[in-house]
Amino acid sequence: MRFELMYESFFEIIKGVPLTLEVVFLSTIFGLVLAVGVALMRVSKNKFFSNPAYYFIYTIRGTPLLLQLFFIYYGLAQFTFIRESFLWYVLESPLFCGILTLTLSTAAYSAEIIRGGMQSVSPGYIEAGSSMGMSKMLRLRKIILPITIRQALPAYGNELILMVKATSLISIVTLMEITGIARTIISKTYAPVEIFIVAGSIYLFINFVITRFIKYAEHKVNHGSI
Amino acid sequence: MRIIKVFTTLLITLSLSSFALAGDWSKIRVGTEGAYEPWNYTNAAGELVGAELDLARDLCARMGADCEFVQQDWDGIIPALVQGKYDVIMAGMSITEERMKTISFSSAYMTEPAKMSTIKGSPLTTLSTAKNLNLDDDSAATKGTIGTLNAALKGLRLGVTAATIHEDFANTYLDVDLKIYPTQDEMNLDLSAGRIDAALSDSGTIEAYMGTPSGANVTFFGPNIFGGLLGEGVGAGIRQGDSDLKAMFDKAIAEAAADGTISRISMQYFGKDLAP
């Protein structure tokens, strides 16, 4: 073990943390907004809404993330009409392609988590609410949402952790985040064990913070007044 | 406690594996990348082919050994040699002082300059420089050529493959927005797509790409670059302890160069003679 190398490389690899966090943050936010929409479409009784949502989730969950990233980044760039269209302004950017891929991925998984949460609301509760004269919005706010969040939160926390780890893939499209920097250092020092331990520890720390945060949120919704 | 024990055992096994095989060279395992046409690449049937595969078979026959090929990603190709996953690297790898700190090399079996490429119609194609840039030559002319190149590329996006002499060259001499790719293939795609303004690599591998439909819009510019940190040609990477294997390769390469085998393979794959 070359401990001095581990110490030095830590300060190099840590420079990739802002990019990793930026990608996680943006794709989680966009992904969550998209996921709520997809989940609402998915539970709709109208096939016009539920079918597209079903196939979106089916496609994204059924194909590897790496392949999706290759498809969006290298695949779409093969078509001249895409390179000449306005889409190229954003698709040219590796950062945009990385965030887009992760957004679509987390949207599909989160939509299923949210749908599961919504369907765990017993019809009896909703009937009870309406028999007491609660309006549709009030029932959504006071009954459906709190139960959905309570049910979905543990699984969603898991999804957040998976997102942090998934960002390691974007180094293949020239984005130098934690894993990308680690690989660059390895290719110069030929010390994969040391460098990967350092990079792994950084991921571990980020995910530790996220786990704590989710625990805190779970405690809040179970004992608080949401 | 049990986890620590398992982990320790794993580490010990990993470190011992490097020493497990030595001495008997009736079978030689050759590590290559398989993504660096025409040096070594993977054909449509998924088989490893290329100039180095043919050369390796020829050298192994001269050494009276069986060759077995192992495919390994470029950025891990030296660690895997050191760990004993194969015995020799033949992957278009230039002999450099930097790499000699970790492994040793046979004598060079081919030499080829590095070259910049861009897409047709790019302003870079009109750049005029000296024909050759020899980094061993420390003259004002050399500095002038580097200066011209640097001025033309300033702030532009230049693609290189990770952990190559080309990445070192860019880091040392150029002031560019460097984009680092895992393999040459991915860099080629982004060059054609216009995501990078220029690429730096061995000239032969870009020539191979120019011959494909998607690479038809790619063209060379700037000087032939060689010498200095770009190394002394392409050689076979060998573990530092295996000096007997290095001696066998040196002898076989000298024979293959003398009887024209290297020139023949080179003409077949590169269309020019890269024999040392």
C-alpha cells in the first residue's frame, strides 16, 4: 500500500466531487418532476395516458444505463439531421447528455416508487374522507400525499444512493468526475487498489450523508405533522 | 472480524498472483487492447485481429512458444501486466521513460509519428507548419513549430486517448481544452460529430478510420510529431523481472526485422513500412 500516494490522490480526486454532486442534484430534481408526471399518467384509467408511461418505464428499466448513455451521446450524434438541428446545441454537450440520461433513468424508477406509494392508499381512507365532505384537493393533500410519501420514502432514498453511484458512468463521455479522475491517476501511477479505495471512500461518505438525511426525513414524516 | 480475514486473504492472493508464473515460456500470454485499428482491433466476428496479432504469432513461432491473446482495456493494460494476467503487452504501446519506471520493453518493432487530425473544412486544415516536429531536437525551429501549433489550437477542444503519450504531449506542450477518451474508437466518433475540434493520435490508426464511411470527413493537419516524450517507437511491454523473456523478444524481433516479416505485415495493415 502506498499511503502517501493515497493521501496525494485524495486531493486530486476530491476535485471531481462538485461535478458529481451537480449531476446528481440536477438529474434528481428534473427526474423527480418527470417521475410525478409519469406516475400520475401510469395510474390513469385512460389508456391514452397510461400506455406511454408504461412503455417509457418498461424501456428505461429494461435496458442498461451504460447503453442508454452511449445511445444518447454517441448514437444520436451519428445522424446528420440531428447534428444540423437545434437539438445539437444541447446534445453536443457531454454534461447535458449525462444529465439527460440520468434524469430519464431516475424518472422511470422513481415513477414506479411513487405509483407503489399511491396505490398503497387504501380506498377506504379516501371514501372516509369524501363521506366527511372533504374536497378532492383536500383529500389529496391530507390523505393521499402523506401516505404516499411515507410509503415511498425508504425506496426513494435507495434510488438516490443508486443515482450517486450511477454518475460514475459519465466519465466515459469525457466528464472528469470522481471515477474519471481516479482512472486518470491510475493510468499514470499504475496503483488501482490505492486509488479505487480513495475514490470508493468518497462515494461512501457522500452516500452516508444521504442516508442520514433520508433517515431524518423518514422520522419527520412518521412522527411529524406533514 | 471474519470480513477482515476474507479481505486480507484476498489481498494476499492478489499480491502473490504476480509471482505465480515465471520461467517456463512454452506458452506466452499476450495482452492487447483490441480497439486500435490497424494495430490491434476486433473484427465483425468478434475476433482479435491486426498487425500486432500477426506479428505476435510470428514472434511466438520463432521463440517456439504458443501464443494466447488476452483482451484488456487500455487504461488498465500496464497494471494487468504487472499483476500477471498476461506476460507481454503488444498494443501499439510506445516505449517511453515514464513507462520504463514500471515495466521494461523489448526493442521497438515498429515506429510511427503522432499526428493531429480534424474534420474537412475546419480552419485548422489551412495551418502551415514544418513537416516534422522532432521533440529530441531542442532547436529554435522546434520551439517555433510548437508555438505555431499551440497558437492555432489555443482554447480549442483537443481529443486524446487516456494514458497515452499523446495525452502527455498535450499536457506538456499545449494550452487546449483537453477531452480524454477511454478508447480511440470513441474519440473518432466525437471527432466526426464535431464535439472536438481536433484529435491527436498515431497516424496509422486515424488513417484506418478515414477509410471507413463515418471517418470520411476526417483529415490530417500539422507536422509529424516524434521523439522526446513520445518515445522511441512501439515495443512489447514486459515485466521488469522477466529479463529472459525480454531477451527472447529482442532476438525474435531482430530476426523478423531482418528477414522482412515486419515490413510485410506493416505494408499489409498500414500501407507503408513502419519497420524499425
